[in-house]
Amino acid sequence: MNTGYGSVGSSLRDLPWLRDHRRRRVSSWDRTGGNIDRVTVCPGKTLTLADIQTAGSVNRLWMSVAPAGFDAGIDHDYLRLLVLRITWDNAEHPSVLVPLGDFFGVGHGRTTNFVSAPLQMSPEDGKGFTSWFHMPFAERARFELLSECQQADIWVYYHIDYDEFDALEDGLGRFHAQWRRSNPTPGISDEGMTNDEFQFGGTNLTGEDNYSILEATGRGHYVGCVLNVVNLRETTKGNWYGEGDDMIFVDGEPFPPSLHGTGTEEVFNMAWCPTQSYNAPYHGLTLPGGPNWSGQISMYRFHVEDPVPFRRSIRVSIEHGHANRRSDDISSVAYWYQEPPHTPFDLPPALERLP
């Protein structure tokens, strides 16, 4: 009997339990029996990676991509021009719509070696992408890769591993991921202020102007994000970008929300204006930026042990600098599970996604 999702987990303690589901894979293996184990997506085209028509749960997605001939030309930012789109159960709208590189945990169209529990980039130079997020579905799972490159053909290598079930039980949310960006965030001028006044002054008693990582309606739980910053302030004074508090508003609650933080580094389990690369199962700083917190920064925080449930709605937000005074380039990926249907969301055009 090919049973459903069940109660057996993925911990080492659970491995001895015998199971009845079937293990399946869709991959880019060479159907001629040769060794060209890849497919190609051309500019402006959509590649269907998998169209699975059964009940099941994807639990490993591995990918690696490269420009054909390793020459991207004008499409050197191809990790922002390739879009992963995933649709569950014949839904009208996709539940995952994210630039490929950002989906796997690092922003700015860059790769770097790092390890977390749900997402990883592995050698060589972080170009082996893996997602371990469990993604259940009741009758269909459609994985697509869209190319908005202008010239480059992209070689695509992939595995999509899933468990096949007779049926999916009730009570399982569908996996979602959304990309957002504000470039720049609407801050204020520092003219006439001391650096301390600009960086640490002011008040925010509404949260209305915070950067929104996620706004969703329905019932579900938020399980984390990747947050990317490009420091746009040019100064020789202290230029720490991360004095913004996180504020998570659940089910329409007023300010102050039940979940109110104390600064960007605390949200991501770090401290004292970090400048060092670090990765752990549930949090990390994959791109720490340059001197005086300059340049491109990327970090992640996954709520595996502490998901944030919502019954009607959720808004996950963070200040851009204390009291929203800074004007930086901020982008993000939010990950969550929820009951269908979800509120539809779009992806900004290609030119608005470029680093």
C-alpha cells in the first residue's frame, strides 16, 4: 500500500521506521543513453522541469545552471534572469515565483558555498543548489524554469526527488516562496545631522513604512527568509545598515505587534554589526559586504524550530535603518506554508531585478 505523508519524520531517530511510499525522481538525464545530462532553456522560453500528476511530496530539489559554453555575455546576471515557478494542484496561480539564485539562499545573482538545513549552495563555488524543503501536493506538481535572458542559452542540470502517495491527508499546507525588492527604500537625507542622529535618532510607532518581506492572507505559517542589502550610502562615517527592528503583524493585530525585535542582526541571530561570513542550520551571513559595511550583503533566517502561525493574515516587516531613515537597496525571499488558495503575487520585470 502506497500510504500518505504520515507521521514519520526525517530525523536520524526516525530512520529505522519502515515505510510504504514509493520514491520517485524527475531529472535531466540524457534520454539517448549518452552523457549530455542536461537540458537547455533559450532566451524568452519556459522549460517544464517536471509535471507530476499524483499525490506526493517533493523533498529534494537539486539544480546547477551555466551559460552554454560558459559565456553569459550580456546576461551575466542570469541568476536573477532565470525564474523558478512552481504550481500546486492545478491552481490558477503559482505558489513559488522567485529568481533562481535567490530561491536557493543567496542574493545579488551571486553564489557562495554555504550550508543551512533547508537550503544549500555547494562546491564548486556554490554552483550546486539544493533545497530540502518538503513540498506536499494532493494531485499535481508543476515545476518550470523561465528564462528572461536576452542572448544566453542556459544549460540546466536538475533532480526533483519526491515521495509518491495514494492520497494526501488534510491539514498539510502548500509550500510558497515570494521575491520582493525596494530599490531604494524611502529614507531621509542625513544633511545637517550628525552620524549618530541619522543612524540612531527618530521614532517609529506604527511600522507602516517598514520594508515588507511578506504579506499573505489565509491560514498558514511563516518559515523564514533570505534578506539582501546593497548599502547605497556613501560616507566615511560609520555606515552600519542594520539598525532596523523586525515587526511581524499576525491576523491584523495593531502596533505594537506581538513579535517586535531589536535590530537586523538580532533577527538573524547575530550580534554587534557583523562583518564575518557565517552559516548554520537556521541562520547565516553568506555575503558580509565590504569595509564599513559597504557593498552587497546577504543573510538568512529559517523558522524551522519556531514557525510563525497565522489564521487570517500575516505581515512580516523590518525597518530600513532605525525609524526607516536609510535608503538602501533591499530585496528578499519569504518562505511559508498555507492552505490553498493563496493571494496571487507577481514578480517585478527583469530589469527591476538586476543587481
